[in-house]
Amino acid sequence: MILFLAMAPGIAGERFEAGTFIIVYDTKSGAPVSMPLELYVERALAAEAPASYHLEALKAQATAARTRAIAGRCARYPQANVCTDYTCCQAYLDDAAQRVKWGLSYPLFRAKLERAVVDTAGLIIAYDDKPILVLYHAISGGRTEDVELVYSEPLPYLRGVDSPGEESASKYKGRVSISRDEFVKVINKAFPSAGLASASLESQVDILKRSASNRVLDARLGGANADGRKLRGLFGLNSANFTIAFSGGEVVFDTIGHGHGVGMSQAGAEAMARGGADYLQILTHYYTGVAIMDY
Ligand SMILES: [Zn+2]
């Protein structure tokens, strides 16, 4: 099966010669490349998941990466199935980049990732027999988020679920501190009706509403309001699950979790795998009502 008939220069399939080919837009070289789907999955897996993870967590991530690759087209480069920019599609590491990243562990990690890909070859996550919109993130902070609270459209398989056991993940907790003056400058620029003053932040700033996962849905900023997602972007916070405190001349955000919080939590998947769950249990936990099937 060839998903796209568009012509693109091919590359050798290395260990994944047979099967479906896809078009990957390589943002480094600025060109579309035709390659075996399973080779792409291995390279996305190398970039998106810590190779030290349990094999079942890596198999869950491989299935998610494959689903993303065949589900549609890249929004930025529609001549391709996916691109290699993680802000658009999925991150990507070719063989040379994998060697640099892993150093002496390369043979071990490479073999482990290949096993995760081969063990799940051809499998995708589907809802109503169609590939799902795959979203995942690093650390949920204990519970994932309903998709419509982060993006616009509700989807039946992207519902908030509990995600225990993540506390040992690095970056589970984070902190961003900025001066009161900088905070006021950023907020008043983004929200001209806010009218914040450095000396009055304690009375002007308040968190009014949180989601079931503790992410901020509504914060009062003087005469303006904002959700946690907006504040996360403005101040580079790891998560929209945060507290705001005023300490001397500083504004301190303490965060829990890392990423948007929708879909599979990679740290939660790792915790489930270490607790004995297999990749099917992991995927059906984080994606409500889905089936794992051949594409
Ligand atoms: Zn893309």
C-alpha cells in the first residue's frame, strides 16, 4: 500500500524495507522524502520517547507515532504525511542523530526501539474504525485533561483520566520566577484592560476556576481574565496546572506536570508499564473507547 502517489526521492529502508511507504517532509533538508512507514515510526520514537523507558511504554508510543503518521497530512507541508518539526507533527531523529544522542548506549537503545516497532508493526489506535487524532505529552501531573479545555473541539476518546505514579519523573514539578515589574509589563501588554500595578498584585491577581485535573481555567488579572493555557504560553510554564505566589519583589509560578496534558502521558505510561501493564492496556487507558487495529 502506498498512501501518496506523489513522487519524492526515496531513501534506503535499512531494517524496514517492506510494507507501506509514506512521505516525510524533512525540515532540516527542506525536502519531502519517501520512506518505509515503520522506519519513520522508529525515528519518531527515538525522538519522542526516552529510550530508557520500559518496552511496553515504548510500544504504546510507537503505536501512537504510527497512528499520527497515517492519520492525515501534515498541516504545514500538505504534500507530506508528516513533517519532522515537533511543533507541527512529531519530532524525528535519523540514525546519525540517534548515535549522537545515545553515545555508547546506541546499540542497546536502537535494538530496544526496533523491537518496540516490530512488535507493534502495522497497528494503530482507532475509534469507530478510523485512526484517532493522537495527542500525547510528557507528564500529566496526576490527571490528563479533556481535549476541549485545551484545544477547541471535544473528542470522545480524548477525555481526562487519572494518571498515577508520575511523581518520580524529572520535571514533574517546575518553577518560574520573574520580577513583579516584568509580570506587570507582560500582562498589561497582552491584556490592555488588566491595569495591573506592581504594588497591588496580591489584590489584583487571583485564580478563580480550575478543571478536574487542577489546570487553571480562569484567572483574574485586574480588569482582565485569562486561562492557564494563555498564561503558560506568556511565561513559558511547563504546565497549566500552577499556583501563583508573590514573594518580595518576585512573582513565582509553581507548576505540576509537563506539556498540554491531553491524551497519553508518557510518564504515566511508563508508570503503568513498570506496574505490569502492557501497551494495549496503556493505550486503552489514555484513549477512551479506542481499539488497536491494523491500519
Ligand atoms: Zn507537520
